[in-house]
Amino acid sequence: TVRYVYRNHDEQWQNLKELDGADISKFSPLGFGEDPDWLYFIDQYHGKAALFKQNLEHTASQPELIYADPNYDVDGRLIYASDHKRVIGISYTADSRKRVYWNSDTERLQRQIDLALPNRGNTIITSRNKQHIVLSSSSDFAPVYYWFDERTNGIKELIKTYPELDSSVLVKTKLIHFNTRDGLPLEGYLTKSSKRVS
């Protein structure tokens, strides 16, 4: 048995959730937002993991569904604003690394960065005064850190994580769909050799 507890405003410990067996892995607290009364957590929704939040001072009320993906478990991490207080999105793995924002300014910034660094996964590491450190990578592009200025759209390479790696030997991974013999649909990743076999 796993029991999740919290301490309320009266300094009293209260039960939040008690789980047994297979249900233990279905619930996972992720963190708090700007208001420390609100807990963000992963729980089940229509057979998939989804993001919820709950006011710990009103636990009798139903948790609020924040985001669910009909095809994938949302089992990643919260994305915080540069003040490290406000929750502005969530990052999780779908067919690729996915970031979902409910803050329009951050969503616009992510689109701006993705246009500057296309066909890659781009993660904002830290930000200050509309300048950002971005980690950019893909299956055929080793991770590189960039400086990005959203005011001018200026971008500059900072650090190559694998400077001696020849990018020509890297190949793009392709998502494929297939069925098992009993008809269960599955996904997989296919990486073909960059060299033709004679």
C-alpha cells in the first residue's frame, strides 16, 4: 500500500490518495504551481495517463482535468515559466517528444524557435530578458545548445555536446505502425543504415 498525504493550513496531515497493487503506478504527483494549494498530478483518464490538478484545501471536490492525449500516456514533467512558479505546460513522449502549452506567449515563442531550428526537438532550458538557451536535437542531429533572441530572431550556436561526432553517419528514425498476429496495433521505430549494403 502507498499513501499520499499533505499538510493543510492548520498544520494537520491529511490523506490525499491511498493505492494498492497495480494502481500504485497509475498516480504520480508532479508538483505545485504559483498557488501552493494546487497540486498537479498524473492519474488515469479513459484508460490513459492524463494531467490533473487538485485544490488541496477542497479535496472533496473533483480534480480538474488539464490535459489528456487520446493516443498516448501523458507521463512527463511540468514546464514552468522563467519565474519557476507558474506552470505553463507539460512535456511528455508521444510519437516524439511533445510539449503542450496553455500559455499563449510561450506557445508563440516555441513556434518561433521551431521555425528557426526546423525538423528538430527544441527545448527551452533557461530564459532571461527575452533571450533563451535552447537545446536542439533529433535522431539525425546530435544535441547542440543555442542562444536565441526572440526580439531579433537572432540565433547563435553555443556548445556542441558531441563535437567529434560526424553528423553524416547519423540517420533519421522513422515511426512505423504494425499489428501483432492477434491484431493488436503497435508502434515502433525503424532506423535504416545510411550505407547501401551490396
